[in-house]
Amino acid sequence: MSIVAGNWKMFDGPDPHALAGLDAIVCPPYTRLRDCVAAGLTTYAQNVHWEPEGAYTGEISAPMLLELGVTGSLVGHSERRQLFGETDEGVARRTAAALEAGLHVIACVGETLEQREADETQAVLRRQVSVLDEHERLVIAYEPVWAIGTGLTATPEMAQTAHAFIKSLLDVPVLYGGSVKPDNATGLFEQPDVDGALVGGASLDIDSFRAICEAARSRS
Ligand code: 13P
């Protein structure tokens, strides 16, 4: 099984109808969720709060997403952790509430360059994964922070090592994210513990995203 998800981040993204029929998940900004659902795409939000409702300005709850026809959500993306102060505890609460409500979750983990160079990768991954519990609707995305949007990709061997370590902690599928492009996707998908990809920039381009989906399909 290979899972390919496209994280559009805070970009408007492609026309959802142009993606119809693609075996992939899309994670558009909140304003495009309805369009993507209407186009028949498997649609995830980019974040979800742990409370069903309340005085939480700027947040969205799992029941609200489900009402829109959304299937799941990313949680704990490194941009949320680094730029918006999200903690492991918050990631745990968001994940547990979303799963409890019936959503699927892609929980993101990954080390910074500084942490990798200090040989702390495993300790960081252990800490980030330790707050999550195994669940049939939970997937982890390993996204080394230094590889996101930089054009630097982890080598297939580096990804494999990290994925095998994560799976030794929690028995769930693990996607790789960080500068996945059509020309490096096949090498990553060849690794036994790389169960798919979470694609940022290349998911905004229909041809690139389709090529990555095809690379995933020819592996599975
Ligand atoms: P890029 O593919 O643009 O490096 O982004 C990866 C990512 O953050 C996906 O969530």
C-alpha cells in the first residue's frame, strides 16, 4: 500500500477537478475544502482542534470538518510546531480528538538540521512519537525539517532508517515528506518502510503530483 498526500499549505492550489480520479489525498487550505470534497477528492484539513466547539479563535474542530465531508487532517506539521508554537502535548490532544471523532490523521514528526547534526534524530523522533497511540486511522509522516521546501531530500537510505525506527516505536504506516519530486519519488518508494509521501511544493503542480502518484502506484 502506498499513500500519496498533497499538502497545499497556504496556497490556493490547483483546480480540484483536474485531480479527479487520482488515487491521492489532498490537504488544501480551509477555504478550498468544500471544493475538493465536491470534486470527489479524498480531502484532509491541515490542522484540527481537540475541542468540538468553544472560544478558540482561528481553530476548526473535528465535527465541523466531518460535517463538510472531510476525511481526515494533518496534525503537528513542522510549520505549526516551529512557527505557531505547537507542542507535543497539543499534537497528542489534536490527534486523539480527531481519531475519536472519526477522522483519519497524518501526524507529522521530524528533526531539525541542528538536531540531526547533534545526533539527536532518534531522541527527537522518540519524543514526538511517544505521545501518539496506535490506531487504524493513524499514519505518521516523517518530514525532516531541513528537507522541507529546501530542495534537500533525505536519501532513500536516510528515510528508510528513520522510518524503520519510527515503526519500531509505533506500528503504523509512515510517509516520507520533504522535497519529494517526480525524479526522487521512485527511489524513496523502493524502500521497504516508506509507505508513501506527503508532498508540499510538487503537489501544487498537477503534472508533478500525478507523476509522484504514478510512481507510488507502480511500487504497490
Ligand atoms: P515540500 O515538498 O515543499 O518540501 O514540503 C513538504 C511538506 O512540508 C509537506 O507537508
